[in-house]
Amino acid sequence: MSLKHIMLGLLREPHSGYDIKKRFDQSLRSFWRAELSQIYPMLQKMEQDGLLSSKEGESDIGPPRRVYTRSAKGREELTAWLQNGPTVGTEKIAYLAQVFFLANLNDHDKAIEFMQELRQHMAEWLAQLQAAEENWRSNNPLYPDELPDADFFPQLTLDLGLSKVQANLDWCDRCIERIRARQARG
Amino acid sequence: MSLKHIMLGLLREPHSGYDIKKRFDQSLRSFWRAELSQIYPMLQKMEQDGLLSSKEGESDIGPPRRVYTRSAKGREELTAWLQNGPTVGTEKIAYLAQVFFLANLNDHDKAIEFMQELRQHMAEWLAQLQAAEENWRSNNPLYPDELPDADFFPQLTLDLGLSKVQANLDWCDRCIERIRARQARG
DNA sequence: TTTATCATGTAAATTGTTACATGATTTA
DNA sequence: TAAATCATGTAACAATTTACATGATAAA
């Protein structure tokens, strides 16, 4: 059950549900996303279970906020998750399933179109990650290896994101070439 | 809703629920997995919805089987899924979330252990993919570019699998080095 | 005769998505 | 004053996992 643990990780500093949603969208979206309609009930459940405590937020601006802080039990739960070792083999990648069955289109042109559209998504994603990295680098002279731990480990995930999206992009190009070659052969 | 479409893709030839489970485990597990307890009810629902038809299986061996065939409506549903373009940005990668929060262990040795365990998983996974490819290559002189479409497109997903798992493995090595270097600096 | 594999399901719980509902504050 | 953002939630549905339940056949 990762959502709970990710939220515990984000609650290193006190946050509202709305804050947590923003952190998902800004920092985690390459590998996890969550909707507000999942976050708010989960915060309530976690508080019931003693992993969090909450208080009415000191909000300078905007409507009243409920701000959550993780408890000692919450910190233990988080470290237990990390100490149990990596969770692997649970990924679901819908676009790969689609490529697997692309023969069902019975049309190489449509298959190429599909791969080009996928390539476009990957190119945009790569540009976003590169922009994030460039922004980080130019605003922090310690980037990447002298950052404090709380930023260094997140940077590792950005590093992999860049490699992986690049690998996807290169693969799309190979696929398009190979499908074209089949087409040429008839 | 990809499970339905993947099952439609697998039902290019008539299959039982048990057969479908084997195809998930053998060919799709790098990017999708499903349990029998999800497959059987889904087959029933899909038949109700007119995407499949079923009959008592001609089973030479073993207990009676129910064998499903996709209907014209099922084929349309599958091509519609493919024609709607790639589904991206839905992946959840739990081990990356764990790396993101690894600072919470407050212990570089434990972080290195985590990355080594992850590296081990990736090495095993890579070996499996390489074995699958080698097996395929040695049993089929047409591998990879002269295969019929129904095998060529699946081969594309194996190609990406190999690149991606290799990228993960290299990244694990980089991470371990970088954490060690931090440790050395104190 | 025991173990592995074949074969099909149900039940309960958890997790995740989409739609709906409300209202305050800030910026243009 | 209109639109964007801040802020919190509920309801209904869909998807997934884990546990339970059963029994036949094949291979060692």
C-alpha cells in the first residue's frame, strides 16, 4: 500500500491535502499520481489510525486549511516500508500493452502514427524533466551531489526519469524505422 | 480500462481463463499482470456485454474448460482502443517513490543496501528478458524483423524492456557510487 | 500416494477514478 | 465582476489484491 507511505514521506513537514496534491503534481508525477478525492479520505483514515495528527491551519491567505503532521508511529511506518526493501514488478504500462497488440490495426501506416504520437508524448515529457533539472541546477550551486539528503535522493529519481524517457524516445525512433522497413519490403 | 482490451488482444485465438493467465505470466508480465480472480469475473462480464462468446472446451486432458472467443463487437472495441492513441502518464513505480524518500532512513549504508537489492532485482529481470530473446532467436530464423506482424509487435515491447531494464541497472550502479561518494565526504 | 498442474470460481477488502457539491479569496 | 486559484469534501463506480473454496488429472 504505497499511497499511504508516500503521503507519510511528503509529511516530513506539515501539509494540507491541497499541498500534498501539489507535491504529487510537481515532484512525483513521473512515477505516481493521486487525486484530491483519494488524498482527503486517506488523510482522515491515517489520522484515525494514529499515523498523523491535524490542526486548523494558520492560513494567511485563502479559506481555512487543515494541516497534518506525521506522528512517531507514522515515522515508524515509513521507515518500515523502506526497510522492507524495494517493491518491484507491480508496474502497469498501458502503452506497451497497446504496442503489443498493434498488429490488430492491420495497417502499418496507423501503427507508425501510433508510434509517432507516443514519440511526441515522450519528447514533451523529456523536455519537462530537462527543464526541471535546469531550473534546479541554476538555482542551486550544490546541484546535484552536494545537496542535502532530502533533495539528493529525489534528484536520483529525476536522474532515472531522464534516462528512461530518453530510452523510450530512442525506442520509438527504432520502432518507426523498423515498421517502415517492413512496409518497404511489402 | 486496459485489462479488458488486453484480454481482447489475447483472444485473437480462443482461450480459457487459465490460458489467459499463462499468457500474462509468460509474455506480458514486464508491463501488466492480472490474477485469475480478476480474469474469470472479467470474462463473464465481457460475455454479458457481447464482446466474447464462450463454449464448453474440447479438453483432451484435465478438467472441463470454458473457452472464450472474441466477437465482431470485441474486435471493434480492441481497434478503438488502439486508434484512440497511446495511454501515457498512468504508471505507478513504487520503488522510485521509495528512493525519493530514502533520506528517511538516516543511514547511507541502509540506502546503499536498498539500491543493491534493487540492482539485484533488475539483474534477474534483465537475465530473464535476455533468455526469452535468446530462446526466441534460436528457435526462429526470422527473428526479429521478418516475423509475422502478430509476433513482430510483441518483439518491439521486448526490445524496449531490454533497454529499460538495462537503464535501470546502470542507474542503480550510478546511485550506489554517488551515495558512497557522499559517505566518503562525510 | 503425494505433489504439481489444470481448471473455475466467490468474497472481502483495498485502491483508484470520475463526477458532483460547496464556498472563500485573489488577480485581471 | 469575472476567472483563476485556494480549499475541502462526498458519492458512485471501477479496478485490483488477497484470501478462500473446490475438485480433476498427470507425473514422480
